[in-house]
Amino acid sequence: MKQIFIIIIALFTLGSCNKKEEIVPKKVVKLIAKKSEFGFVLANFNIVNDTVKRGDTFGTIIQNQNIGDRKIYEIVAKVRDSFDVRSIRINRPFTLLRSKDKKHKLQVFIYQPDNLSYYVVDFRDTAVAVYKKTKPITIKRRTIGGVLKESLSETLGNAKIEGALASKITKIYAYSIDFMKLKKGDRFAITFTERFINDTVYDGVEELEASFFEYKGKIIYAFPFAQNSNKIDYYDEQGKTLKNFFLKSPIKFSRISSRFSTNRFHPVQHRWKAHKGTDYAAPRGTPITVTAGGVVEQSGFTAGNGNFVKVKHNGTYSTQYLHMSKILVRRGQRVNQGQVIGLVGSTGLATGPHVCYRFWKNGKQVDALRLKLPTGEPMSGSNKSRFLEQITPLKFQLDSVANL
């Protein structure tokens, strides 16, 4: 009986041990990827990241490293055909990959002349290897939209978009929108692409693909499209060009300080008289651009107008720009739309820096803000179906975002 009891205890113990072995979890080994950059596994090196200081040269940088018996002038002679060492500029980054032992012998020198490319000087072989590479670029599309809560520049800045996009948009809509008159609460939507270096480092806006802005209660779309050449123009959703014959104003980001009037109290002469122009206030020295191409008809100075320029655009239209601090064109010179013709000042009868913009139609001075100005070339019929097919998904995306 005693022997039977011992056998039962032994069997119970053996079963318990087997059960414990079954529930012991297997050990999981995680493989950690080694970080690489510039085509090298960084874990294999002792790394020094630095920037070029004033007075640094390729020679002075590497001579402070353990490069064995190599002579600096011999190294420079070997690399100069592939890497102009004189092109090294201050504040540009460089990386030294050194051996991980106590000697920290220089293995590789990497210099980045810009954000996209880099030079590699490899010392690991007897013959020094030199080559240039470009970092991979990824293009990503983004659409933003909603209602304006501040200026366009501030809105894009808050969305972490480079300021160059605001300038591009202003230029595209220069013929149809005065961005100083956009109001808080106006709707907008923008689809654009951005560049990323190594898929992570932001490198700016690549291209504007589509946009719309609500302006004075009207939605104005802009889609880039090339009709019969490689030249891209911008059109609305119906294929009508956004490019008018005249720009909306001669100054970017200014404010209207006085409008066209048949009876205005003159701030200098202190009497009531007609004001046959539109005053745009801006800091002294602000560039003044001609609103349409033409020929400089007059350029000079009068007591009332100060320094001024008058441009004849065709047999119907002429414009004039007054109170300049400096004139940058001469009489008889042909000028292109958007060309800077002078700088804002307060010469002549003016109380502060501004440009008085005057407009003639058929020899009569008129209010440029009330005039319906001629538009540019319309889209040809053969391209319209292709254009409409191209913009359909882009317009759908803009409308979807703006209505969220």
C-alpha cells in the first residue's frame, strides 16, 4: 500500500512539471534595424556632425583628424577633379565617420552643399574615392481649406506652409482678387504638392494644383493648364482665363487711402476739388508695378504730381503713377505687365508715402476700381474637354474640404 502511494505521488509530480513546461512562453528576439544615412550604417562608426566655420577649408578640417601618413596636399590633388574643395561655404554641414576604436581614424568625410545633395570622400581604400549623390525626394499632395480667420500669409503660416505659396497665389490671382480685401469668414481651399527629403524633411512647396477663394461673395477657382505649348496659365472652372489685361493694383499688400472722387477735400491745398485717381498707401520705397504692358509716354516731375510715370497701353487705355520717391524707367521705354517702374514716395502735393494711380479710357480719366477691364485669351475649344476632365477630381476635393 505504501508503494502504491509513492507511485501516485511521483506521477502527480511528473505531471505538474510537464504542465509548467507547457506554459513557459518562448523568448521573443526583436531585431533592431541599424540606422543608415548617406549610404552608411552609422552604428559602425564614431560620428562627428559639425558645420563649416569661418576660415575652415577642406584641408584644415581633415588635418585635425587621424588620417595616418597621408599628406593633405596629396588628398586635395586626388579629389579636386570630382570635388571642388574651394566650394566649401561657412554654415554648411559636414559629417565625419571615424573608426570606433581608440584611434578614431577618419574613414569618410561627407559635405552637404545644399539640402538635396552631398559629397562623399571615402578614405578607407588606398585610392581615395570621391562621389556626389542626391537625396531621394518624395512628393506629397495636401489640401487645406475652410474659412479665413486671418490674412492669407498668416493662414498658410499656421498650417506650416512656406511663405512662397502665398506669393505664388497672390501672383496667380493678381488680375482678379485684391487680397487686402479678403474678409475673415471668406471660404477658401488649396490643393498643392510639397517636397520631402528622405521622405521626412520638409523642403517646400512643389506645385499649386488647384485653389479657390471667396471674393466679394463670388467663388473664384484657379486651375493650371497648358493649352498648346508648355506654358501654363490659370483658368476658372469654366475654362476662362484668370489673366486680365490689367492688374488689380500697382502695389502688392497695400491699402486704399483715398478713392476716385469728383469732389474731395484736398489734404494739402485745403480746398474741395476732384480727385481723379486711387491712392494706395504704402511704406516709402515700396515697388510700384505697371498694371499692363505698354510704352512710357511721360516720365518726370511736376509740382503737384511729384515724380511720376505715365504709360500708354494701346489706343484706348493709359495709366499714370504719381508721387514716386524714385523713377526707374525712361520716356519711350517699353515695359511689361508687373514690371517695377518706380518706388513709393511722397513727392509733390502729398502728406505721406503713397502712389496715386490714375486711369484713362479713350482720353478720359475714369475710376479704375469701377471699370470692367478686358480679359486675356480664352481657352480654345479643342482643349476645353481635356481641361474639364482634368479638373473634375481636383474641384471635387476643393469643394469637399471647404464644406467640412
